[in-house]
Amino acid sequence: MSELTGRLAALDTERSRPELADLDERSTAALVELVTAEDAEVVRVVRAAAPAITRAADVVVDRLGRGGRLVYAGAGTAGRLAVLDATELAPTYGVGPETVRALLAGGGGAMSASVEGAEDDADAGARDLGALRPGAEDVVVGISASGRTPYVLAVIEAARAAGAATIAIANNRGSELAAVAELAIELPTGPEVVAGSTRMKAGTSQKLVLNALSTVAMIRLGKVYRNLMVDVRAGNEKLRIRAARIVVEATGADEHAARQALDAADGHAKTAIVMLLAGVGAAEAGERLARASGRVREALRQ
């Protein structure tokens, strides 16, 4: 047995469960019950990691608040989940790739197809991060079920060398990734129903943590007013309807007034809300928001 084989065999996420040796003989109903019960356990694991997630979220808020960037890095399922989280922040919170980026081992093509060997390419990890020219105001989050993915380890090592803050998300305790990063979120989801298939519990836990990190950061950075996604900018009909609904709920104005304010605010819900609640024009609303770092409540106090 090689050293790597032994190390992988020792990982909880790679172990087989003897009690499931008859898995392929079980009924559909029994399999659904098993898989959903296992998924329910994931929530418990993530909740137990809440203190570490809180510390990580505070780091993300601090760096983004300074004008830095949030950079995710992962391979396979972890990397695809990172791309998903980063991409969805744009329509929800008006945050684009200049603020949140995701590095996926193997590049864009790995989103829809397996790129063999990409996760083992440490040089590519260092190169991909280096291309972003990271600095002390950035925060880099490495995601790896095993906690030993060479691509992700190289990204985190390069990030630390550049002075960026570093966070690890791993599904095995005491991982190499956790040791390299400054802050670790450990999610011991244990062996999968199908041995080694970390797109299951491990992937679900990673998705939950990424949701928490990015959502909490957006709320703390003023992208939310009350519980409304007020930084949405209406760029298509669905978003125009959503933005109008948000403005109506936030201000109590009727839909006609909300749409008028949105038109004057170039479709920006947050600006329209300040216009209506403060009784000012679009320019003044924009200036107030700029002085308040985009926070609606502070803009309304001016």
C-alpha cells in the first residue's frame, strides 16, 4: 500500500460503511429514507460549526468592507458549488466578479465535465490565484471534502504568501487544509452512503456553509434592508416586477409610485427606497447611500 493510499483510506469521507453492504439490494423507499435521514444529520454538523462560521463571516465582512475581494477555490463538487455561490450573488445582491470570484480546478470546462487530474495540479492552483493578484485586503476560502486536495492547498498557500486572509472548509478533522489556513471550518459529515461520493453529505454541508458566509456578509455590508434584497437592479421583466414588489414592501408606496421611483433610480431598488422614505430625488438618495456605505437605515438618518 502506497503512502497516499493509506492516507486516503484513513479519511472518514473515503471510508465504506460495513452496515450498508446490502445497499444495492434495498428498495427504493428504503434508500430514500436512508439518504434523506443522512442529509438531516448534515444540518446538525453545520450548526455545530456555527462558531467557526461566525468567525469566518466576520473576516469576510471585514475584508469586503475594506474594498477587498472574496475568492473561493475548489475542485470537483466543491469547486462547482463555489462557482454557483459566487455567480448567484450578482442577481441577488448586485455583487459581481470584481468582488466575489471562484477558482475551479480545470477551469470553466470543469463545471459540466470532469477534468482528469485537475485537482492534483498544485501549480495550476498557484497560477490561478496569482492571476488575480491577491493582497492583504482579500480573503480566500479553500473548500475540500478530503482537506488535502493539492489544487486547493496551493491556492491557500499562495494566498497566505500574498498576505490575504485564508479560510478552510473541510469535511475531515485535522486536515492539511485546516493546518495551512488561518481559520478552519471543519464539517465532519463522516462516511457517505455510497463510499467516497462526497457530492452527497460533504457537498451538502459545503453548500450550506457557503450560503451562510455569503448571505451573512451581504446582510452585514448593507445589501439587505429589513429582510429585502434591496441591491437588486431591475435588468429584465422578472427583476423589474421583483424590484417593484421590494420597493412597495419597504416603503408602503403603491406600485405606480414604486415603479416611478425605480425608473428615476435607473432600476435600483435601494435608491428608490431611500427616495420614497426620505422624500428626496434620485441624486440625493444616491449621495446619502454613498455616505452611508450603502446602508439604507443610515442613509435615512441623514
